[in-house]
Amino acid sequence: AKLPAKERNKLDSQLTYSMGRPGLRGVTYHGAWKNGKDEPVPFVEVCAAGEQSDVQLAGTTVHELAHVLAGYGVGHSKVWKDCCTRLGLLNAQAAGHKYTMAGFEPKLSKAIAKLTSPTDGKPVGMIGRHKVGKARPCPVGIGTRGGKSRGKGSGSRLNKVTCPACGYLARVTRKWLDKSGPPHCPDHGAMIEAAPD
């Protein structure tokens, strides 16, 4: 990808290919690595334990580098997706992306085809020692997927409202509940705020 010098400098990060955690493909920690520069740079880990192929490895690497380019707090927003496209990853998804060579812009696809598989090893002996599960989504959205398993305040910031007549469900921020009241069911009118889980 042709990027202006300022953006190329932004991609200066600590990129590692390591074991990782089973089921995790990659993760970016913004401002987490001090490498002699004035400010810490992002630490990007591409996890061997979560990769199924060399194409998957390339796709995950571009996915994580798009997080570096997009910056902290952007998550899997349109800004991140635009960064993926600018780096050559087409139709990027936050999770479950099945990477194929057709999913990269042609110039990047040709460059990936020329790469050799990593020769410094790969995970072995996982069976029986670790549960290897389905690959999980990129964790950049920590705290935005609902639930409380990551501690207080990690749940969704959206409040559930339901229609008492038919069960129609919607989620809305507290700001709009307080300002305008609950939304309306298309068939039955005003909805009510559900009790917290």
C-alpha cells in the first residue's frame, strides 16, 4: 500500500509472531512497547495458535496493522475498515474472517503468494494440554460486547427496552432514554425499560 510518510511512521510498531493463546488470532496493544523512541509504540501479536494457514496469517497481520494505523479507541469502526482497505485487505470483518487470496488487493495478493511459511516453528502438542476452541474475535472491542466477565463497567452501555405486548426488543443509550423516553414498537407503541440483568 502506498501511504504518506506520516502514516508509514505510524505503522512503526513491535510486530511479533508467537504462540499467543489458543483461539486468538491476533491482538494490538496501543502504546505498550518502548523501543528507544520518545513515545511508546503499539505492540502487535499475531498468534500462531489461532492461525489455520499462511493466508490467514497474512490477513491477521494486515487486520492488526490496520488497528495500528487507525489508532487507539477506534475498534472495528468504519475508520478501521477504511484502514484495512488502504492496506490492501478487502471487505474486512471484525471476527470470523475467512481470508482468501481474492480478499486482498491484487498487488498485496501477489506479494503474499511470494512469501514462504514461517520456518522458526509452530505450535505442537496442544491436544490434551490446552482446550483449543473456535477462534475468537479480535479483543479490541473489550468492554463493548456486553456481559460482565471482564469486571465492573465492562458490559454494554446500551439499555434494553421491550414491548410488553409482543416482546419486540431494542437497545438504546441512557442519554436518549432520559431525553426522549423509550422508543416505540412498530405495532404497539411505547416500550418499557427492561430490568437490569
